[in-house]
Amino acid sequence: MESPLLQIKDLHKSYGSLEVLKGIDFSVSKGEKVAVIGPSGSGKSTCLRCVNFLEKPSRGHIILDGERVGVKPGSDRLMSDAELAPQRAQMGMVFQLFYLWPHLTVLENVSIGLRKVQGVPSNEASEIAMDMLEKVHLGNKANTFPGLLSGGQQQRVAIARALAQRPKLLLFDEPTSALDPELVGEVLNVIQELADEGRTMLLVTHEINFARDIADRVIFMDGGVVVEEGPARELITNPQAERTRVFLSKIEK
Amino acid sequence: MIEFLEVYVKYGSQWFPRMADAALVSASLAFAGFIVAFAIGLMLSIFQRSPLRLLRFVATIYVVVFRGIPLLAILFLLYFGLPGIGVTMSAFTASAVGLGLSFGAQMAEVFRAGLEAIHRGQREAAIAVGMTPLQAFRFVTLPQAVRIISPSMLVTFIVLLKDSSLCALITVNELMLEGRALATEYFLPLNIFVAIGVFYFLIAWPLSLLARTMDARIRAKQTRTL
Ligand SMILES: Nc1ncnc2c1ncn2[C@@H]1O[C@H](COP(=O)(O)OP(=O)(O)OP(=O)(O)O)[C@@H](O)[C@H]1O
Ligand SMILES: [Mg+2]
């Protein structure tokens, strides 16, 4: 059997004496969509941020496409941020608060990574960026500045920016939870379309219904551990663990 | 009052061209000093954010030391002191370097404030698309910081311009020195130094207006992005 695209093995993370992740293990196969759910403070964001080493794990392995992330091959030495850059470029990340760059136009926000990281010539980079903007239905906003866009539009630009990396894996950290309710739909629709294209996704979300519809598998985290994981529909409609049941019943209210 | 102004009608054609020339020297001196201060300040602010403790230490020491030494002491040291160990510079060069060294420390603080005003998610997003820390700084953090801090940089420039008058004491023929020369020639120090003051003001005032407009524009443009 083909080995999974992403493997997380025995992942630990502490901030000082606070142990936030207490040994996380799971993997994501190519083309699979995995949703991570769980109460606030359970370590979902931390786990996601450890995948691309925005946080340095205290212990454990992250393996992307057979290659250990953040650690020099053949040694145990951690990579510097500069050394990590090519690995990070293989993973697109979408943040809760978008973090578009306000001094660049929408098109530049999407194309700058292509130009500066991937070394794509300027014209070609703009063309690819434009395609990505079309994908998130914002081709007409290419030359405006992000500050003039609604939250939903900003998040779609952020998604286009991640897509422009031509990533092996997309990481979403609660992409809709900073949005006004009426803007959530447009972002979820875009994510749904990407899912339909067969992209590999790891998605932290509070939108349980969305997780059930879009994900192949759901992981329920609490207190820094994976409490339960399973096929999306099954886990959400018929959770096995008591903690999962309590969490889901609170959310459904 | 009338008599006071009549002096300018009488001597203006002799004074003003010389003052204007000297004002140009003052402005170029301030500009040269500012460039040096900018470079030093930028370097220090990069050091301050470095993961290497040694660089952070160097930056801290620099700021502490150069904030503690009066500009005049630095100027004297460079112009009168260094020749003692075989390093000679023209008065203008020594002044530009001295102003730069001294204001570099202030500029570092200006940069620091600007960099801290930028949400850390900005840099994270850059790192996440695969930029190196240097690229993230160059393409994401720095351009935003420069926008945020340009009003305070202009204000720093104005202070630097005014302090460049001290360079008269190491014989740079800028406005103050020209003023003193004129005062000994014409025995009209009150008129002459008032005029010198006006020249400084004429350079500084438009700049401070510009700083205020820029500040207002930046405030108005506070966008909803983080
Ligand atoms: N940089 C940090 N320093 C110290 N503690 C941190 C840091 N980042 C996160 N934590 C702590 O780690 C724990 C897990 O945080 P995390 O953000 O991963 O939770 P989460 O599951 O994403 O929660 P939410 O649903 O609210 O986003 C929390 O207790 C948080 O306070
Ligand atoms: Mg979170």
C-alpha cells in the first residue's frame, strides 16, 4: 500500500510547563480530506501549526510525502527557518484571520510567492495568480487592495494565495470562524470546490455539518490527544467516546 | 521694528545668497547623515530581532552607548580625535558619520516601533508560503514598517537637520557657521541670526507639514486587514 502523504507521529508540544499536545498520531492519504474538531484550547491550531513548523514540535515526527519535515536528513538537527522554506512551500496554509498583505494588491498577494519562492517569471506568475483568483471567483478584484474587500473575499484571496503554491497539502485553521455569518457560505463553497477537485486537505473547523459533508475522516481532539477518529458521517452521527458525544451535543444546540 | 526690517532691505542681496548656499550645505549634510542613520538603524533593528543573542546584545549596547554620548562629543572625537590614530576625514564626512552614528540609535527605535506595530501573522503568512525569514522581512515586514514609520522618520530628519548646526563647531560651512561669519563681518548679529533661524524654518516647516499629512493619511487608511 502507498504510504500516506502526511504522517504525524507521537507529536508533542509544550509551552514552558504547559503540555498542549500529548502525543498525536494520525495520517492523511493523498486526496483525502481530514477534519479536526474539538473544544477550544484542545490544541487543534497548535497541531496544525506544527505540521508546517510554524511551531516547533517538542517531540515527534512530521512526515510529508516520505520526507521528514523540519529535521535535517541523516541527523537529528532541526532546520533553520531558511532551510525549512522549501518544505513549507509544499503546504498551503489558510489562517483564521486571513493575514493578507495590505500593501500589495490582491493579485500580488497571490503572485509574490510564485515569483520570489518558486522563481516563476513575473508574467507567468501573474497569469497563474489570475487563474487562482478565478478559481475563488475573485478575478474581478485582482487590482484592488485587500483592505477594501469583505472578510469572505479576503479569505478567498488567502485561499488563492495558498493554491498558487501548487501545494501537496492544504492546511486550514478555522477558515470561517472570523467571518460574519452571511459570509461563511461563500468560503465554504470554495473549499467544497477544492475538495471536489481531489485535493488533500487537513481542516480545523467548528462547522460540524461542513466537516460531516466534506471530510472523509474526522478527528476529535480534546486535551491535547486524539480522543476518537473515524469516517466523518459515522463519527459525527454516532460517536463512540463519551467526550465526543458531550462535545457534539453542546455544538448542536 | 521698521528699522529692523530695513536692515534686510539694505543687506539682503549680500546675505541671502550666502545663507542660501549654506542652507544647501546644511540640507545635504542632514541628508547624508540621515542616510547613514537609516542604514545603521535598519541594521540595528534587524539585530534586535535576530535569534542570535550576540547580535541582540550588540544592538542593545549600541543604542545604550550612542544615546548616552552627546552629539558634539562624537563629532569632536571623529574630527579632532581620530587623526591621532591616523584616521582623517573631511569636516563634512566626519559630520555625516557623526550624525549618522548618533541618530542611528534613534532610528533603530523608530524602526522597532514600526516593526512591532505589524501583526505577527503577517510574517507567519509569508513564512508559510515558503519565504525565508529574510524574504519575509524584505517583501512583507519592511515595506509595511516603512509606511508606518515614515512620519516619524521625517520628524527625526527635522531634528537631525537642526542638530547639524553643531557641525559648525568642526568647521563645516553650514548655516550656523555662515551666520557667525556674517555676524563678524557686519556686526548685526540679531538680524543675521534671525534670518538664519528663518532659513532653518523654511526647510523644516514643509517637512513637518508633510509628516502631518502622511500621518493623517495613514490613519485614515487603517484597513481592516491584519
Ligand atoms: N504561543 C503560545 N504560548 C503559550 N501557550 C499557548 C501558545 N499557543 C497556544 N497556547 C495554548 O495552547 C493551548 C491550545 O491552543 P490551541 O490554539 O492549539 O487550541 P485550539 O484547539 O486551536 O483552540 P481554538 O478552538 O480556541 O482555536 C491553549 O491552552 C493555549 O492557551
Ligand atoms: Mg485554534
